[in-house]
Amino acid sequence: MNIARVRWACRRGMLELDVLFQPFVEKHYEAMSDTDKAVFVRLLACEDPELFAWFMGHEQCPDPELAAMVITVRGREAP
């Protein structure tokens, strides 16, 4: 997926997710491996309530690759 489409997919219905995804894409997406980019794009295909629960720590993501990407995105949050 090209960067413009990824940026567009980062625009979510929840501000909390926008605040996580948009800065992450701007700062880190281009430097990611193709494999990690593919996992991130899969993460973006998930529904907002699921993403919110995973990122806020209310639920554990059942997919190990997506769970690792959640940790990666959270670990690179802007201060």
C-alpha cells in the first residue's frame, strides 16, 4: 500500500487512535521493513473498537503479529 493510502487509513473515527497512528506513520512507516509495513496495514484494517481495546490495554490482541505491532506503535508514541 502506498504511503498516501496508509496516511488515509490512519484517519480513524476515534481521536485516540488518530493521535497514535498519524504521528507513527509520519515518523516511522517509511523506515519499516516490507513485512512490518504489511502487518501495520493489516492492523489498520481492524475495527476501531478492537483497536481501541488493544491500544488501551483493555484486551489482548489474539493475533501475535498484530499484538507485536500494537506494542511497536505504543512504544514509539510521541512524548
